[in-house]
Amino acid sequence: MEHSQDLNENIELIYKLSELKKLGYPILIAASRKRFVGEILDAPVNERLEGNLAVSVISAREGAQIIRVHEVKETVKALKIVNYIKKLNRNKGEIHG
């Protein structure tokens, strides 16, 4: 992400991940600490955790299978919630175990 793309192009790429997923290849997103996150939050690199988490969650929801991050522990926790909700939705409200 971000190589020669502006803010809107990065956002568009995230929302088109589901289209890319149809090609049948694993999708890797590496948006952690990127400039576009800082632009949206008006924040320096060390103050982008919330933005990084949001991008990771949305990317996972849109089809990314691999997410490269700096804040591993926090991202794993956020994605655990996403995966739980996805599983709950697939099981129509019933989670066992």
C-alpha cells in the first residue's frame, strides 16, 4: 500500500479487496503505520494505533487473509473479535466452544 498512491487510492484499494479475493490468491495488507493513516488521524507514526487497528479490521472484513502489522498483540485481539463475529454470523447466532 501507499507506493505512489494518494489517500483516496489507498482507501479504494481496501474496499476493493473483496474483488481481488475473487481471483483466488491470498491477499496481504501492509498498512501499519502508513502515511495515509496519519493523514486521516492527523497523527505522527507513534500515535496511529487506533487507525492501524481500524484498517486491519476492515481489510480482514473485505477479504485480506494476511495482515502485516507492528502492533501484533493489539491487532490479534481486534481480529479475534472480527473472527468471532464472522463465525457467529455463519452459525446464525450459535457459538459452541
